Amino acid sequence: MGKYWQVIKLSLQDYFVYRTNFVLWRVRSFIFFLTLIFFWQAVFSGKQSLFGYGQDQMIAYVLGIAFLKALVLGSRSFDELPGMIRDGQLTKFLLKPVSISKYFLSRDLLAKALDVSFSFVEIFLVVKLLNLDFYFPTNTSTYFIFILVSLLSVILYFFIGLVVSAFGFWLEDVWATRWLFGIIFLEFLSGVYFPIDVLPRSLVKAINLTPFPYLVYYPLKVWNEASGVLEKTPLQIVLVMTFWVFVTCFLSGKIWQKGLKQYSAYGG
């Protein structure tokens, strides 16, 4: 355990060395956050409710996006692992007495802690400056369920990241693949840009057959105490998320085992 704590400390030092990159990343996230706020305020102008949401619930959804993007989608492994496989840098980890998954999980935890800390500041400033109405759950149990599904989202995203990173064992252009997968699937289908239930019902049903909406959309539906298009209860959401965690954990292990067998360190 001590060696992974050292990984966290060394990763923190990296942030201080490249702090300009981190600041620019937070600025980009903050601009995206503000853009969504202004967009939905304009959409709800003169309307009490839309798409089954009250304005306070939609604002809570957008504020929740800012939080869950930091908590769930904040990751170093998703950004670094594909390139390390392709460039042969993975070799040095295979020669050391460390677990690759635990190494990158340690780096991810630090990235999430920093991102969440800044996201709280950003959310607080926006709520105060714009005098936003924020929806708080009326049932105490909702807070505990939200914490549970958020943790499941973090675990699910980590295993999805391992699966996507393993594409580097077989594909030449891993960065294009990661960008396409990250933007189209992980962000669009997870509900980062808008609640999925604003889409046609048939499309929502198709999206719900994937693990992606359980990263952001369903945790925020739990917070808003709304059942959604398919009438999923909080218990059903937890059970489906648990299923996807086991599936992606199994797939990531199998794919990595197969990939490592044919791995050759070009330039490593």
C-alpha cells in the first residue's frame, strides 16, 4: 500500500510542475459549465417546466454535471495508458513489482480529488454570483443512494477506461480512438451535455442498454428524485450499475491478458 501512496505523492508533484496545464484544464471545464448554465436558462426563459424538469431541477442537473465530471470522468489512466502501450512505455511497469491497475487507480484518485476540490469552488461561485435556485432532495435516503451510485460510477468508469485503453494493443491511432470514444460515447451518451430523457423514447431505450448513462445521467436522476423515462427505481439503478461494474471488470481483465500476450515494446 505504501508504494501506491508514493505514486499519489509523485503525481501531485507532477501537477505542481505542470500547473499551467492543470489551470487551463480547469478554465476549460469552467467555461463549459457556464455555457450549459446560460443555455438552459435561455431554454427555460418564461417556462415553469420543460421535458419533465422544473427549472431548479435542470439547474441542479447542470451543477451536478460539473461535480460528476470531476468525480467520475476525472482520470489520468484514460489519457495516458493508450499512448504508453503504443509507445512501449508500458514495459517499465511490467518489470516492476507494481500492479498497473492499482498504479493508475492511485493516479486517478488524486486527479479526482483535485478536480472535485476545484469544482466545489466553481459551483459555489456560480450559484452565488448568478443567484441560482438549487434543488435539494426531500428524502434523507436520497443522499445516501446518491453517494452509493456516485461511487459505483467512479468504479464503472475506471474499468471502462481500462477496456478502452487496451485498444492500444491492436490499434495504431490510439488517440483518435480515445477522442472519438471519450466525446461521442462517454460524454454524449452519459448525459454530460443534456439529460438523456430529452431524446426520443426509442433512442433512450437503446442508450439504456449500454453502461454509459449510469456514469452521469442516472446518478443525477437519483439526486433530482425523478424516475425518468423508463421508470427505474433507485434500487434498479443500483442493481444495473453493479451488473455493469462486474461486466466491465471481467472484460478489462480478459482483454488486458490477451493484449499483454502479444505486447511488444516498440521503442520501450
